[in-house]
Amino acid sequence: MKLSYLFIFIGGGLGSMCRYALSDWSNQKFQTDFPIGTFLSNMIASLAFGLIAGYMFKNSISEQLSLFLLAGFCGGFSTFSTFSKENFFLMQQGQYWLLSSNLLLSIAFGILCFFVGWIIVR
């Protein structure tokens, strides 16, 4: 097995655990039908990805660290599958306002968070 896979595996595991902890905390803290935990984890991951990618654009980091942080941690911390499931259930429940809000806010703020992260380190 290539060592690169190990870095992705460890980063992904840590990212997934952090995502679960954030979702668990936010679901207890905010009593809402809006999937705030997934929204927060995806926005934080987008910001972190932008920060790291922007930093890498100007500076050199090892391939292992890049894989650990981007493919591993950010990949594990963000979640498109949970985002898709939650939107499907909002649609099934007829909560079209929340569905539309989640789709639009997630896409717009995800791109914005990446851009802000990119700009901060550039």
C-alpha cells in the first residue's frame, strides 16, 4: 500500500470524527429542522480548503501533508452524501422553503467560504 493512502485514511478519519462531533453538538444546541450541522461542517471545510489551497499556491508543502489535509481531513469533514440525504428528506416532508434555503445557502456560502480562505492567505 502506498503511504499516500495512509495519510488520506488518517486525515479522513479525523475529519469524519470532527464532523460528527460538530453535527451532534449543533443538533443539540439548535433545535431546528434546518440541517445546521451539515451546513456548518461543509462551510468550515470549504473555508479550510480555501485557506490550505491558497497557502499551497504560494508556498510549498509536502505531498503527504497536502493529501492529509485536503483529500483526508477536508474530505472527511465535509459531506455531500449527508447533504443530499437531508435535502431529500426536506423534499419528502414538503419543507420546500428549508430545502431551497439549504441548497442556495450551501452552494453560495460554500463558494464564498473557499474564496475567503483563498484570499486570506494570498
